[in-house]
Amino acid sequence: MQKTHAQWYEWSEVTSPTASLITAVETSVENRIYLSGISISGVYMSEDFGLTWGFNETDVGLNEMQYIKTGVLGDHLVLNNTGGYAITWDGWEGNISTSFYPFGIYTTACWLSNVKYYTARTTREIYRHFPDDPLAGTIIPSVPAITSMIKKIFFFKEIGWLVTDDGEIYNYDERKSPNWELNYESVDELNDIYFTSAYSGYCIGNRGFLMKTTNGGRSWKLQDAGTEENLYSIKFRRNGQGIIGGGAGSIFTTINGSNWVEETLPISFSVYDVDFINDTLAIAVGSGGKIIIGNRLGLDDNHKIYDKRGNNWLFGEHSGIEFFENDSIGLFPFTELEAFSGASSLSDTSGELRYYTDGNRAWDIMNEVVIESEGLPGGTGCASNFKTLMADHPDINERVFIFHQGMATPHSWLDSIKGTFYSIIHDYLHDGIPGMTALNDTLNERLPLVDITAVNHANQRDFWVLMHEKDQFNFYAYLVDCNGLLRDPVISAFNEEVSAKKHVTGRLKASPRGDKIIMAWREKNDSHLQLFDFNPATGKVSNKVEIDNDNMHTDPSPGNYFDYEPAFSGNGSKLYVEIEDIFSSHMLVVYDLDLADDNSIAASKDTVLYFPFAVDLKTGQLGPDGRIYYQGNGEGLSIIQNPNQESYAVEFIHNATIPLDGISYRDLPRFNQSIFYTPEILNSPINCFEKTVDFELARPNYPVDIDSLRWSFGDPKSNSNNTSVLMEPSHSFSGTGYYWVTAVRYYNNGYPDTARIRVYLPDLVSDLPDEMYLDSSLVLDLSQLQAGRILWEDGSTSPLKIVDEPGIYRFSIDYCGCGIVSDSIKVVRRPKINYLDITFPNVFSPNSDDTNEEFKLTFHTPFPFDWEVKIVNRWGVDVGYMNNENDTWDGIALNGALCNTGVYYYQFKAEINGDYYIEHKALHIIR
């Protein structure tokens, strides 16, 4: 949530269990807090955020602690600075044991996840120990020899860093050298060092010294902390939050690793250690035993946060650009990439490059090869015409997926198609070196028709990988959730006109909003621009619409075709298409996707501009700054500046001032399109069973002259609570499923306008019939449920199950962090019924012409049995209900929304003499 604040946290003092100097604070995954200090002979512990404290005594004072999540040595390591002791603590209520080391006084230490550890002493030596013989430490030499006190030692996986009070940074990587080697020298005393990845790290020291590296220490860049106070402690979380503590009550925080904000504290004290309790709480400790806890606020008006995983674009021949938070763009340093088409790249959550690929090889940020030449079957150079897409694992930060097309040999791609594959990079598979846990595993035995795209699941944690199968009718949606890739896809069958095509080219893109897919394709003289609905909760693709019928050609005349280059705007409300017609002239058009029905969307086509110059734009791609970028004749990138605006306000810049070092060729990298989503309304995270959601306008769209707001939550069952005039309202939804939330903005001057967002509240209870009737065979279809991992009782995992015998068919759905739901469907033989004298309509037209306005069953003879009708839309969401012969349905959904023109479905169910009779029918609405 974004709010107007000059800082990221609201701080409160916590009652301290001691008045002594606290030099160390550590937190665990259970939100537990541990405190100690040089003159504190023990550890204070709290599991209620500092309301109460316990104490575990030691023989000596302690100056440092490190929480160990796993390992044979227990949960914690603490070290003293008054003698040669190391103290290990086995668990929250376990035993404390003390070991004496005759090597000198400890100043700092670091344990690794594989339970070897390194210690630094006042003798300026670094020892490595192993748990099977901790007393027999081995000295690791330093070059040149360290002559000053080691202030901090830190390891990111197998790569070590330390700082000294003489301003030195040393680096250790046993894969490359047996020594600690001098990396950097400063005139200021250094106090702490912290790395968020193998390449991104921060160092702090006295007099406000703060610097950062993004290339594994090859170079360091000074940052402005905005203070001259000494800085003592720095920590980061995985989500990009960082915190620094220093003298005179100095605390600085960041949400991106670059812009630091000074916090306002309720008390003044020297902060000697800081840590994060969880994603929303931070803690700081220091002089006089002071303790403060900060509660995470939102963002202020001067900061714009977006997902930074798309910040680095690498493409073409040694070309690349980097996006910065101030909306500026720079050239990416040299890369090994040489790709005519099909390149992909991925950054981490802080915006640092992780990996990139040309479809044949893959490299990391240091340009080190992760996958060797021809490791991926995508071809090289001009033959690399096959598509790739990189995406990180939703739950395991160290893993990255590469989805890619394949072929056997680089220069015979038309005759040697293999299929569609995936590979998985593990960041630290081989002692800190990236490696592959999967390489060229088959995703689909066929190639995509035109492309691969990805978009988030409705839960905003998992994501879908989408392709249209070549030579077939099917869309395939593969789910990647916390357990990894689900190999059984959700299949949506249609688009028969491409089934026999052999040499199709084009694009496939998902809207960042997750509700639409655009497929532009042509083969020879057959061109199409097709828009589909997409349900990100179920993975189903539906409702194909040709939206460019004016220019669609199936003319057999040579050269009579259109080329399309589509791209969605950041908020998903607009679709831009660059069109090349049969005369090689070009135009840029836009469609309004927020209109009520498909015909209106197709009719909204508006020309933004005709190009009065020779231009050949390729691969429109939405950027993290909300602009749309196009390739342009290899000379540079062209830009749509403000694609969320109406067409008359759109600004297009051809060959903008982004000179590329290399050659851009014809393609830009592919991403999960959801990482570029820029909604006009922000909502708080929706947890598994939570139905109360907070809303506010996104700051980039929050005009300064706004007078008032009127919210509608699309939830008429909540009665008077369905609307609000608060600036930042909360709403408790009455049910689950999709809701359109709108905010009408009223201004001091000018006309009102409307912002909107679609929110999804998951339903973990399967809405399926208790019984289904069997004639000769029956398909049990779970694909309309919220996507999860389906497991039938017989071990099968497909959402579709064909049965030919009566019985009870049990299944479970793993919703990945939200629990496992079990259910069953009873299949019975259809009862014998002589005759039902009922008319079941299949169409009605609620368009106010007084003809066929309502849907109603007609009972020609008395029907003395209980019955009901459930009406659902194409996503399986209930929109209507009847259980009385006088009931009608007017095309208004249960949540008050207007049901648009299209196909709906209804089930008639009657209990007749102890048996159930069920009819499934299609219902067309025509407006």
C-alpha cells in the first residue's frame, strides 16, 4: 500500500529488560527476538514482540549473535569479546554450552548453512572450523596480511567478505583462491558489510560512509546516506527492504537499495545493531539498553515502486538497457549476447541482473557461462529465431526457470523441430556456483504456434506459462506454483483455422492485468489479430474475437498480408498495435479494453498516428516505467510515452535518444508481463481466507487537485457498505471470486474520471455438484476451480477425468500455502424418467425492446418436484439462480454486474422420487 509519509516506518519504544548497552539483536523465523551485549552475561528472549522477556545466562558478556535456521549445531551461535569462548545454544528452550578456544579474543564470526564457520580474532587471523572438530581451526591467510582489527565478517553462500577499522575490504572465494585478498581501501573506519546476492553488496563505516557494488566487488560506488554520523549496522530482507543504524539516533531505510530515507525516532540513542523481525517490522537496539520497533508504512509521493525483475533488458548483439527508479534509462555494460531473436533476461527484486540467455547458452551477471554452447536447443546467431522466457520460482528464490523452444541443428530449424522445453538454474548448486537442476526437460512435444508468454495467477504469487500448440486447436496454460512446474496443463480448445498452418509467424502476449491475451499471426497471405479472455484463477482461455476485421486478409495474392506488433498498456486498459499493411506503410492503432463488450472493443480502434517515414517497428514490449518500447530498424528504440492515456493524448517518439552499443536486430526480451502491471488502484495483499481488503489510489495516478472520491466495490450483497467516500477505504467482501472495484475521482477543476481494478478472492471450497449422472461415460472437469495441484485418489493429476463406472471419485487440491482441500464427486446412473414437459430456452435478449427480455423455464404440465437452476458464466462463476416456476432472470449477475453478450451455462436439477435428474444447457445472451 502506498501512503504519504516521509519515512518507511512508524517507530515505538519497547520496554527494555536492561539498562546496559545492547550491541547485538537477532530475530528468528518465529518472530522471536534475541538481545545481548558486551556487559550482558546472557541472552534476553522475547516471543511477543518485546512485551515480555526471558533470560538465559552465560558466563561472559556477548557482542554478537547469528541465527542458524538449520544445522547440527543448533539454532544460535553467540560469541564474546572478553575471552576465547564460543557459546552455542541448542534451541529456544535448549541448553547453552561453552567451548574455549585458545586462539585469542573474538571480534566477529559467521556461520554458513552447511555448518562450517569462520571466526576473526584480535590476532588479525581468520579461522575456519568444522563442527566435527571445532577446536582444530585452520588459519586462512590474507594477502596482504591484515594488520588492523577485523570489525565484521560476512558470507553470502561460499563467498566471504570482511571489513577492518583501517578501512579495508577483503574478499574470499575458495573456488578461486586459498587466501583472503584485499578488495578495497578507504580512509574511513569500516564497521559492517552485507551482500544481498553474490553480486550486490553494501558497506558502511564512520562519518556516514556508505557504498554499494553490483558486480561482486569489482567496483564500488559511493551512496549518499545524508549524514556525517558513524554507521554501525546494516541488514536487508529478500524483498528489497534495507536498514542502517548509526550514532546519534540515526536510522536510514530503503525499499530499493538505492534511495535511503532518514527515519524519525521517538527517542535519541546510538543504534549499534538493527534487524528485520518480518516483512513489516524492524528493530533497532543500542546505548542505554534502548529498543525501538518500527512498523512498516507505505510509500511517499516522491517514490514510485515497481517490480524490478524487468529492469535489465539484454537483446540483439551485445545490446542492453537498464531502467532506473527515476524513470531514466542507461546502457547496460558489455554482454556476451548474440541473438537475432529470442533473447531473454531476468533481474532480482532489487533490480540487479541475474541471468540472460540467447536460447542456446545462458550467462550470469558476471558474463560467466551457466549453460554451455548448444546446451539449450534454440540455435545461435541469425538462426536463433526461437523464443525464450525467464522467470523466477514463486517460492524458492535460488531457482530460475527458462522456457524455450527447441530444434536439433542451428541451421535447419524448419525441418528439425523438437518441441517446447524448460530448464532450471539453481543459483548455488555447486558450492556457490550456479548449476542446472533441469536441462531441456520436455514441456510440450510441439512448438508454440507463435510465441510463449507468462502472467501471474490470480493469487499474485504463482504464474502461468502460455502457448498455443502448433498444428493443433489448443491453448496450453502451465502453472508454476510454490511446488514448481505443474506438468499437466490447463487446455483450452479452439482456433481451428491455424490447425493446418506450417510456417506461422507472430506474437502472443498476456495483459499485465491478467484478463486478456492477444495473438497476432500470419502465414503467407493469411493475417489475424485475435483477442481472448483469460481467467488467471483457472488458466482457461476463452472467447476469441477478431478485432481487426477491416485489415484481416486471406487473399491468395502474393504479398497481400498484414503484420501486427501488439502491446498492452501498464494498467491493462489499452491495447496498442503497430500495423504494416500490404503497401509496407505503417500505422499505430489503439483499442479500449475497458468497454462493456467485445463488439465495442473491436469498434474502439483508433489511429494514434500514421508514420510518414520508413519505419519497421518490431516487438512492442511494456517497460517497468510504464512506457511501451519498440525495436526500430536497428537504430534505437521507439517509445509510446503515456500508453494508459486516451489516444488523443498519446505521445510517440521514434528512435528515441537511446543509442545502443550493439545491434538491436528484431526482438526484445520476454518477461512475465505481470511484473509491469501499473494499476490505478492499489489493494492490500489478499491472504488465503481473508475477505477484508484495503484500497487507495496509486500515487503516480493521484492528482494533486483531487477534491473527493466515490468508491464502488462491485459487491451489492454488502448493501450500504458497497460504497465509500473515504480516501483510503477498507471493504469486507460478502463472497469470493472476481470483483471490479472502481473509484470516481472528482477534481477541483474539470470533469470526473474513473479508476478501476479487478480483485480476486480465492474460494478454497470446490463448488461442484454432489452427484453427476452417467450414461455411457462422463468427464469430471475440475479445470473451472481455482488452480492448484489436483490429485485424484488413483494418483492421476489431470483436471479432467473420464469415468465409465458409478462410484465416489475423491480428489484433493493443494493451494500452495493456503491449505489442501479434499472433496469428492458421486457418479450415479441416470434415472429412468418417461417425460419432462419443460421448455429449456437457449437464448434471450435483455436489450429493452420488450421482446424476449427474460430467461424463464416453461412448465407445460404441473411439476410436483423440487428443482433449481444455477446459471454460470464461462469462468464457472455463479451469476443467476431460480427455484420457482415464476422465477425469471434478467441478465443481471448476483453481484449486480451486467452480464455482457456471450455464452452462459445453466444446470437444471430436480429431485424425482428420491433420484436426481440433471440437465446441462447453454444460454446465449444477445444485447
